[in-house]
Amino acid sequence: MRRRKAPVDIIEGSVFRRTTPGKTVETARVLAVSKDSVGIPHVRFSVHYERVDTADELRTLAVSSFSELFNERVLA
């Protein structure tokens, strides 16, 4: 049986980090949390890559997907 971590509050201004399988560090700053037309909560966030050759991106993911990918909270 796999043990899950306690859920982390995802609120505007929160910052999260993850390391991809390719060892790229991605830092996500939450811009907004809102529900879509059928009531599913989504996170709108800006992603910064710790690489020189990439630009920051804006993305939107369901809260559940975001919390699986970005599970390391960072102090802003």
C-alpha cells in the first residue's frame, strides 16, 4: 500500500518546485485558482525553468494534476 502525503494548500502566490526526469528544475508560481464551467478546480500558474535557453510559460492544470507534479513547496 502506497502512503500519500498530506495535501498542500494551493493558493495565489504560492510557489512550488519539481525536478523533471531530464533533471530540469521547474518553479511554478500560482497566479489563480478557480473552477471551470463544470466545477473542476484549476490552477493558473507561471513556470520558470532553471535553464538559460528557455522562456517562462503560463499554464493551467487541474488542481489534482498540479499537486501531483509540483509537490515541493518553496518559500516565496
